[in-house]
Amino acid sequence: MNELRPAILLLLLAIDDVSLPLRKNVCLYLSKPVVRAAPVLEPSPVGTNAPDNLAAHFYGTVLHDTAYDGAKFRLWYYACHRGANPDWPPRKAQQVAKKPAGIDQDLEVVPGPLCYAESDDGIAWRKPSLGQVLFKGSRENNALDLPHTIVSGAAVIRDDSEPDIARRYKMVYEYFPDQTDPPIEEYGSLPSIACAVSPDGLKWSLTALPFVNQFVEHCSLIRHAGKYIVHSQVFSGTGWGGGAFSEGGTAGGRAGVAHATYDFNRWPDLWQWAFTLPEPADQAARGTYKDQFGFPQVHLGVGAASFGNVCVGVYGLWHDRKNFADISGDLGLAVSNDGVRFRELSASPARPFIRREDSPATSVEGRNFNTILCQGNGILNVGDQTRIYHGRWRNVGQMTADYRAEVALATLRRDRWGWLALNPGAQEGSICSMPITVPGQPFDILLNADGCRGMRVELLDERLQPIEGFSGADAGRVDADGGLDCLVQWATEIPSTMHGRLVRVLVTMQKSGDAQSPQLYAIALKARQ
């Protein structure tokens, strides 16, 4: 499942400089999302025995699932609870037999289980009783029954390309075997990922443990260009490096990598760099927790969404410090065309897209804790909105009494991640697409733009020569001031003889007097209904 709207055949975003590579007298401006102040999902009260009575981390997923119970919003998340669950069956109890050192039993932060919630609008959420897990004397909870006890990172997709209904939903989650005593050989000893499938997103079956004894800490799972892609982080040059080293064979800071496969049950034992930030030229200064003012790093990798021909993601912008309690985190913006290699959009690296100051974790009176923003499978289009669900982790260091995480929401007008507009002082400018294939069916070209009356649209061949009947005096025009889906109107229909032909879309914008420059956010090709 990707987030491309029905009938949209191709989406060319202003932030995608591969799809819209050619420009004259225009520059990119990045949007600023609107953040909802209150969290959309909070942990259950500490006084309850709920499995999420300490934290509701968005190392998780939100889907607007049109195939489920009248198009519900569905949320899978990583819970934390206070104190051990005495009701684990023997094999699960074995996985928490070795207690982490230095933690007071009465204030113990226990990661997991994965939990589930539903909503009609994606704002007000219900935690249904699933009856799957006996937890502190009751099955009246929203925990998911999985074979691993200590878990995080519920990255879920609905795979509409899957013919087997029993495998329609797919999930990658992280499991932690390091507290298992005695060890379970098939789980290994390092935190890694597990793959599971489900017919309904509720009852899950384990299908693979692809990287046993290799550290993999992920944030997202996408299906793009026929591949399943997991984005995760590594600590280069360490035991949690997943085999990665920084340039020169040195240790490095947190960095984003990707694993990809065409078969969800079988993953090649290979990875590749997905998104990294610059590291110090001084190799000795690289790594984590190295200095009072460490360099920016990539936390958990890229939380991505596929929009058909392009992927947009947010990454954890980790402000590393020597003392963990001093660490904070923003979210940066990145884009990709293959779903694996992501690139930033701003002129300077590590620019926050959503700042922690704009989306702070719920505060504690009299305390000033940092917020770490976290990403997952949380980007989706809903009507005229683009939603960016994310996590707010209150970084309390070792002060477990105040530990908390919650799910938050930021929004944009649909697909308006950024816009192309005239350079300061310019009166006219142009944007030209890469060669695209004319669809083999009737279609329209839509502009997501403001100031449309100051734009004209032309079709060029792949060698940038004007196509007669669709250029010059026959250029397409928009009879609207602006909007999310502004129809480009032509003097004649695009003929069927052009189907399958490579063309480029050229948008020219002109400024009128003292009016604001026209603004182009996206171009879409939509199948005609």
C-alpha cells in the first residue's frame, strides 16, 4: 500500500529535484507544518495495569485503512510499562529473566508489548480490548500476541499486491534477546528485526528472523518499486554497527541504512547506506556520546512513505551529547526516487523540518526535560491534508519516574512539502520535468499551485523541443487562482498517438506587477474518470 491517491498516475513534487530537475529563475522554499499541540495518543494512566501505562512510543504506524471496518484509521505502537508482568508464559518469561543492571525494580521501565488503537478521524483514538495477552491478571487490553517479549518498532503495511489474504498485512518489528536466560539460540543475542504477516492486522504469524545476531533498529517499512524496504540506524564501527564502518574504517555516529528484498520471507544479507549526515573531519571526534556538543546524527533512519514514483520521509535529527539526558531530537525532511537513497532538500544539512520546540513532549511541572522527536510509518494523505504522525519522547535520562512518550500530529495542505517560486527580483521563470511516459489512457494534468493565472504549461519532447499543439500559443492554461487540483486546459485533447511517448512538462510562471510570485507545489497526472 502506498499513499498515492486513487487515479493519480504520476506525482511530480516541487521538492523532487530528480523529477523536476531543470529550472530557470526559480528557487525552492520549504513549508512549515502545523503541529497539533495536544498529543493524539497518550499512555494509559500510571496507576493502571495497562501494558502502555508508562509510554506510547510512535516507533509505529498509522494507516487509513479503507479495507477495514468502514475505513478506520489504525495505529500500531510500541508501549512501555512499569514493572514486570507476572503472567508471561514460560518461553516469554525466559526472555525477561535477566534484569537490566542499575534499575530499581519499583521503577523499572519495561519495553513492549506492541499495542493497537483505532479511530474514525485519526485524532481521537480507542484502545480496543483484543484479548490476546494475559497481562497482570487481565486480557482486557490492546496488546498484540507475538513470540518475543521485549519488542519495539511496529512498522506495518497493507500489501494490496499480495494475492494471499493471510499475508495481506506485513509487519517488521524489533526484538531484544539480550535479557533472555538461558539464551534461545534461534533468537541470537543482539537486538534485530522479525517479520510477521496477518490477514487483518491483529493476529500475527512470524515468518522470518532475517538478521539474527546482527543489530538492526528500524523505523519504517515501505513497499516501493516492487521491493520491501526497511529503514534503520547503525552505530558505525561498533558491535551495534551491523557491519558498517564510517569512511576510513572508523567508528561513526548514528546513520541511516536500508535493507531491501523482493520476497518478504527472504532477505539478502546485504545493506546499503540510505541517509547520512556529515561527520567531523577529525576521525577521533566521530562516534556517539563523544563530546559535550556532539555533531548531528541520524536517529533510526528515515520514516518514509511511497507516493508511487517518489518517496518522502522524515528522519530523526539527533543532537548528540556526552550525557544522555542532554540529548534532544528534531525531524528533518528527505526525498527519494528509489525508496532507498534519500537526500536532503535544504542548502545546509541537518535542517529541522519539525522542531522539538514546536512539538514538545508533555511537560513536568518544575522540570525542563528535552524532547526527542521520533518517526515511523506515519506519513499519509487524508483528503486535503498531508499528515505526519510522529512520536514525542520525553528524555528524562535515568529518572524513570518521569519517563513518558506520546504520539503527535503535524499537518500540511496535501503534498505541499515545499514550493518553487520566482527568484527575488525575477519576473519570469521556468520549471521543466524529466522525460515522462504519456499514459495509455485519457488523463489530465493538475497543478497544486497558487497564482495559477500567472502560469502556462507546455509539452516538450524528450530533447526539449516544443510539441506542436501543446506549446507556444497553444500552451495549457489554468482558469483558477490556485488550489490543490487545478486543471490544465488545452485547446485540443492530447491524442492517443502520443500514448507511450516520452515528453517533458514545462511550467512557466510570470509575476504580475507587485503581486506575489506564483507558487508551484506539485504536478500530477490523473486518469480521467
